[in-house]
Amino acid sequence: MYVKICGLRTAEHARVAVDAGAAAVGVVMNRTSSRRATEDEAREVVAAARGRADTVLVVNDMPADQAARTARDLGFDVLQLHGRAYAETDFGAATAIVPRVWRATSLDLDPPLQVGAWGEEMLLLDAPKPGSGEQWDLSELADRAPEGRWLLAGGLSAGNVAGAIAVVRPWGVDVSSGVEVAPGEKSADLIHRFAAAALGG
């Protein structure tokens, strides 16, 4: 199981995530997010996880070409374009600058559910309100779960991630609010507990 811990802003929590078994760490640079990282914080997270996990820049309100240049300049492995702000053409613009781009969306946008439909390396399915901590109705995926490399996100926590994996069989899982004690405030203990539950430990 591929585990991504998202919304990190410190090297300490990046190391905790990797030590716990996470395969990826995410840094959010949306202008209005409570988890928004500065460029210096982003560089620290990238440096702490480099060579040990995929480092992912997450954006939802930055032009795709600008986001790709930011990901490249800060040393990220992956750019995650998240939400309704992006169209298929944006993925071509981004992959011309950084080779690894992920598409993050939710079912309420009626997106194409084929991994790679817009040229992305991986697909992430999130709740209608990303980062809200609200778990969505996973039965919606009963007959339409994507094939290939896709991540389940939205309201996951140490207490429900194993059950969610059993229901929809994603390739991986993504968490942010589920490892926080307050919006934007990560907990090393919750990171460890989530990773253990997701990995079957």
C-alpha cells in the first residue's frame, strides 16, 4: 500500500512520515490553505525526504505552468494539480516542465476515472471539500473504482483507513487532516498510527 502524508511544513514531520513507512510526503502551497507552506518550509520538507519518499507539491489555485516551475525550482519529484481549476490542457503544459504530474479530483466534478486520461501519472480521488476531514460515501466507487495507480483521500484516519482500503481497494491512500490535532497542526503520533493502520501493521 502506497501511503502519502500531505500538508507537511516541517523537516521533522517529513522524517516522521518516512520513518513510519510513508512512500510520499506532500506540501501544500495553495494561497488560502491553513496548511500552506512557505518556500523555505517546502525546501526543508523536500530535503528531509529526498531519496526516501516521493516529494509532492500540491496546488489548486496556481496556473499550471507556474506550479510546474515552482515544483521544479524547489526540487519536488511530483506536481499534484488539485481540483476544478485545471483542465486537460493544463496537464500537458505542466508535464512539459516536470515529468511527473498527478491529477486530484472528486466525484462531484464528474471526472474521467481512467488513470492517465489527462496524461497524469497517478489519479487521486478526494472528498468534495478537500482537506475538510469529511469522509465521503465510498459506496459510490463500488462499481466505478479506477484501475491502476490511484489514491483514495478524504476523511481518512487511523480509525477508518483499513476499512476504506477493504471496501474500494485503492493502490494507495492520502491523508492530511486525519493526522492533525488542529487545522495545519500535524501530530507525529497520528502519522505513525495512520501509516501502521494503512500498511496493516
